[in-house]
Amino acid sequence: VQLVESGGGLVQPGGSLRLSCAASGSTFSSYAMAWARQEPGKGLEWVSAIYSDHSTYYADSVKGRFTISRDNAKNTVYLLMNSLKPEDTAVYYCNVHGYWGQGTQVTVSS
């Protein structure tokens, strides 16, 4: 199983980014797919998750700004991040059924 994240980068406060996580090696349509992030020197924070029935979870810190979605045909989960803040700066990781991606850096700075 392999998870490959993409879409990170440097963005100004108030900007947007869309992260993608493509899974290969199995079919994940029946599993939850999630995003977590880690700031330097801090613990892992669960950001958002989407379940097999397409119900969703969002951390309070991102509610109303981030939107998670999934495309089961592509085995891919997305995280659309709007109204980004400097405190959103972190490495973002995809998690599916216990597997982790390599992470993608998101930096929000002017």
C-alpha cells in the first residue's frame, strides 16, 4: 500500500491550497480517509476525516475553512483549504486504514 500526497506549498494568509492523497495497492472505498498535521516540535493533530458513507469530521480549528472529499474511483482523498492562516503551517499527512503518506509541507506566510 502506498499513499502519495501532493499540493502543498507556500501561500499567503487568506489564500487557498488543495491537497491530494492518492492511494494504491488496495481498494479503500470501505475505509475512512483522513488528514492530520504536525507543526515543528508539536504532536500530531487530526484535521479532517471522511468515512465510507461520506460523512465527515473536522477539527474545530479548521471547521468552515477546510473541505474534505474523496473519489473512490481514483482511490484519492482531497483537502481543500481556504482562508489559510499562519497557524495552519505544518506538514500534512494522509492516513488510510492505518497507512501513512510521506507528508506535504504547507506554509502560510506573507
